[in-house]
Amino acid sequence: MIAVLEMFDTVQDLARKEQKGYQSASEFSRKLRSQELALLDYFHRLYERDQQIVDYLAPFVKLVEVPIEGGEVTKPDDYAHRIRLGTVVITNVCDGKPVISRYPCHHQNVNEVDEMLVDVIAGPNLDKKRFYHYFEDDKIKTLPAISGAKISMTYLRLPVYGVFAQSLNVVNGEDVFSYNAASSADLQWPMTAFNYILALLLKDLGVEIQDPGLAQYGMALFAEMERRDTPQ
């Protein structure tokens, strides 16, 4: 985990050197939340490109099995990005234990569903064990609809965001802010992600990154984000 106090102090120290001013606790927490989401999206994009989960994402990988009801599953509240889905078919056997079978459940874009449904070769088919899913609002729609089946879902969950909180005390007639540990929350990212988040926060403040090591993190991060956001 990353201590939110260490992150705040590091950002403030570097911001003072660049004369970028002071951030309130609420402003810092708001920017921190935004950059945590940006970093989660960045590493998910790398996963889509390389099909490999980097260590930075380990705290956020989650596996659940959810019953399919009416051909759909509601996305979990902490759902951020899909990694993989599978269909779990449970077959009851007389005088024996139920047989649990697992199959890939392939993703389809919603605009491809109608065409896929009439595809006699590759369309959804229970007997041939061809299963598909697509997203619609907060639902995951599954095809074909199967009674008693489940979705096995591996996904990236949202972080429990870091929060930096302060208490206000009056000392010798002056307002003094101090770190409030009870109302704060550390970041769930591994410490190895510290420089990535720091680089994003500094860029947001307009602070030029002087440290060569930190600059290397920042340049790689910003180049990948720019590359993915540029229309091809």
C-alpha cells in the first residue's frame, strides 16, 4: 500500500519548489481519485495490448461467480474493466453429485449481436458449447440463456480511493492544519506504483518533472496514454 500522507507531502514539496501553490485536502483527494482511475485505465489498456496482468494490478483483480437470471447478470458495484468471462454449466445427475462444466464465454460488441444470433456456424449454441456475452448499460447479457448456469467473471475492481484529510486547530490565535489519520485512507496500490501516481499528480499541477527516474516513468505513461487517445 501507499501511505497517502507520504504522497501528499511529496507532491507538496515538489509543488513548492515550482511555486505552484498549496492544495487543500479536499482538492488533493479529488485529484488523487481522478489519477487513480486514469492509472487503472492505463494498465488495463496495456493488458488489452499484451494480454498480461502487470503486478501493479494484482490488488484489483477479482474473481466472482454470479447466477445468470433471465439471461443477464448485473455488473458488480466495484466493476471497472473486464478481463475474462466464462460460463459455468451445472448438470444434475441422478444419484450423484452435480457435474460442473466450465466454458469460455466470448465477448461481442452490442452492434454485432443481431448478426451473431443468426450465424448458423458460429452462433450461440448450448449443445455445441458456444457461449457469448455483451454489455448493455449495467448488465452483462449472456447467450444462449441457460437455466441454472453461472457467469465466472474475472475483472478489475475499482480501488478504494486514497483520501487525505486534515483537522483544523487554533494555536496561538492562528489556524493550524494537521493530518487526520482517522479520516484518511491510504492507497491500495503497491508501493511500486508510487512514481506513476506522483507523475500524474505533478502533471496535473503543471510541475515539471526534474528527477530522471521519475521523468522516465512519466514519459512512458504519458506517451502510452497519448498514443491510445489519438485516432488511428
